[in-house]
Amino acid sequence: MFTILAVNPGSTSTKIALYRDACCLWKETIPHSHGDLQNYPRVPDQAEYRRRLLLQALADKGCSLGDLSALVVRGGLLKPLAGGVYRVNQAMAADLRQGRYGSHASNLGALLALPLAEELKIPAFTVDPVTVDEFADAARFSGLKGIPRLSMSHALNTRAVARRTAAAMGRAYDQVNLVVAHLGSGFSVSAHRRGRMIDVNNANNEGPFSLERSGTLPALALIDLCYSSRYSREEAMTLVTSRGGLFSYLKTKNFREVEEAVNSGDEEARRVVEAMVYQVAKEIGAMAAALGGEVHGVVVTGGLAHSPLITGPLTRQVSFIAPVTLFPGEEELEALVQGALRALRGEEEVLSYP
């Protein structure tokens, strides 16, 4: 029996959970106020601050560190790599500390885990980081030389639900072809061919518009906007990644408010939601084409998969491709632990970084 501590650092909190094998003993969310985080100019500078709070939370729960078999943490912005379970090591920590491939709160996972794992003489793992890159060669071409398409996605959750879908079919992940749509604040729609994620829209750059991201935009109009002198480079980046999408039309990122508006007869809200579902359906169709039409299932996951306003029309629009399965929400801590268990049990090879 293995006792595993899972750690998922986010921009305003650190989520932790203790598991005994696949059984969750407890979960805790450690909040981080804007005022506290302002004391740290760079994301890696938060590591010691968050480590203190993590250890205090474990002490408050009466958790004995000596009982831990392993740590598993959310992967940060690493070099492009194949999906799987990776041992956290000094090379990984160095890349994340330097922000070599970008800065994000998830970079803190390895920085929190490695010193503790070394002290306790136990392994620390990360599973399916956002930079999982298993693209088919044709998927890398954008249409303009010098601007390749990059694989950046909600790989942890999408691969976890793909495994669960395959298991429900009585098959292994590497025996099925699936299209998985992760619908959260950003949308990742991916094509999984026999255990490899061969294509996915980069939620920051392309694909359907989401709650706050613009997705694919008309290129010439976007160029005109950038040269209009209305926005600085930083303001334009913010516009398309956090003030675009549904927010740009309805001025809210709270989908419950949108549901209430639609149910109250708000025609504009209804049209925007229908357009968002339409774009997701088109992307699912595109990924089905990437799989040559051989699709065993379509999976819809993420926070918006809780909403019948999304899942009802989306299912009707894409069910001709393959049966649709819903996995509402995203159990990232559980997905991390499942990966660690596969590694500890010898069911999956532990990969080395880089």
C-alpha cells in the first residue's frame, strides 16, 4: 500500500491531497492572497513561502512525512516531451526555476517537491505536463514558415479521462482512438490515436473561443487591430487570452450568470453560447478528421461539462462521429495520483527529464 501526497500549485492557491493507493484521505486548498504574492517578483521566488504553508498544512492534518511513499506534483512549463510519468530531478527544477520555457504557477510543483523528496529519500513525480508534445508531423505546420504550431494543452486531465473512457470500453488507452474536449476557462480539443495525443489546439492561440480566450481570429483583422495604436503588445496579449471569448461579448466569465441569462430569455447570451458550442463541435470534427474518421469515442470534460446548456447541444451535434461520454470537472489531483501509482506499481515506465 502506497501513501502519496499530491500537490497542485495554482495562481492563487495550492491544492494538496493525501491518498492511500487510490483512496483519498483528505484534500486541502491553501489560499494565497494577492498581497502575499506581491512580495515575490518572480514565480519561483514563491517556492519557500509556499513550502512553509504546505508543511504547516500537513502538520495541522497530523500527517507524518515519514509515512509518505512518494510525492506527485502538477507539471509546469517544461520542454516539449512525450506524455507519461516523469521523475522530478535537478534538470527539471533548473528549467522551471529559470522559466526557460515560460512562467506559470505550476512551475512551482517541482520546486516544492524536490527538496522534500530528497530529504525523505522518496521519489517525486510529475505526470503529463501541459507541454506534452506527441504531434504528428503534419500537425506542426501553421501555414506560415517560422511560426510552427505548438502543443500546449490540458494534457493531464484529457489523458486521464481518455484512460477512463478506454477502461469503460474494456480496452487499454493504447487500443482506442478518441477525441477529447476539455472545456474550462480555456478549451483544449485533442485527438488521441492509440495512446498518443497526435493533435490539439493550443488554448492560448487557436481553436474555439472559450470563457475568456478568443481562440482562432481572422488574421488580417487581428493585424489591423495590433497596428491600430489602441493597444500595447501586453494589452493585446491580455485581450485575446483573458478578455476575449465569451467575456468580450457578455462581460462575465461566470457561466452560471450566463446560464441564468439564457434561461431568462436573454437573446444575445443565447446566441453567444450557441456560437461557442458550434466552434467546439467544429474542432471536434476536425480532430475526428485527424484520426481518419476512425473514432471510438468523443469525451467532453472540464468545468463546463457540468452544464446541460453546453453538453446537450454539443452531444447532439457530434454524436454522429462516435458515442459521447461526459466527465464533468477536472480531477487533477486524482490524475496525478493515478500516474504515480502506475509508476510505483511498475505498470508504467518512469521517464527521465530531459
